[in-house]
Amino acid sequence: MTVGVMVHKIFKDKNGFTFIEIIAVLIIIGILSAIAISRSVSYDTEVYTGADVLKSHLRYAQTMAMNSSTSVAQTSICGIKSGGTSYWLFLGTDPDNNIMRLPEDDAFIDANRTINLTKKKIKFANTFTIYFDNHGIPYTAYASATSNTPLAAPLTINVQPLNTAAPNIAVTVTPFTGYIK
């Protein structure tokens, strides 16, 4: 029997795919689908990480205020302000002056010591300014030791992926206690 006849006989006898061939193709398709889906939702990681880092930075500001000197009222105030594509730590009652560097990877810090949200691939749904006093109590406005506005309702900051609208992760600061969740 020649090779051509053997090949012809093999192909002539087969009428379809075997069960093992079908299973192998389905497994390969499943693996490729899992890889494609996992790559398409990678923005979740950036959003969760961004929310966790924001919580850490808020706690850092609160701790800085609680550990600062109380002999001068302005130095015992510390806070975080967001402005569009960045946010920063400040000391005192003027959030646009006395900007301090937050503990963060250098890749995300701009020359003016702000955290660049675009580089982190996230955005905030709302801008905010929050002050903490030497007791860790949050305020929405703080002019002096006697003239300030305590946080009246929970402050919710929605962290979102930069290029899409969903999902978002809520970071909340509670009034009076300053608990951050």
C-alpha cells in the first residue's frame, strides 16, 4: 500500500471531529476568553489602588494635624485638597499655600508636590477640600481656632477610572470622628 492510498483511506474513513478534538478546542477558546476578559477590566485595579492610596493620604493628613504643635493654631491644621487632575497635602488654613509632599511613588508626584491623577489613570467625581484639627476632627472650612465649619455630613469622594464612567469606589470621611472608610 502506498502512502497516498493510506492518506486517502484515513481521510475517507473520518466523517467528523472526535470528542477529544472538540474538548481541546473548547479549552483553548476558554483560556483565550479568560485572558481577553481579564485584560479588558484591568482598570479595576487602578481604581481600587487609587481609593486605598487616597484613604492613606487622608489618614496621613489627619495624623499630621494630630501630631503637630498646638502652640500656633495654624500649624495644627492639616488637610487635603483636590483640584481637577491632582490633589495635595497642605498645612495651615490656606489650602493653596504651604503645600507639603505626600508619601507617594515619585512617578506620580508633579514638580509642585501634587499627586497627578492622570498619571495614576484615575479621576475624582467631585473636588473637595478637607481640613483636620489637632484632635483629628474634619472640617469643610477652617479660618481660625474660633471660626470654622465642621463636616456636617459624611464627605464621599468617588474614585473612578480615567477613561470610563464606571465603576467607582467611594471613599468616605465621617463627621466629628474623622473615620475614613
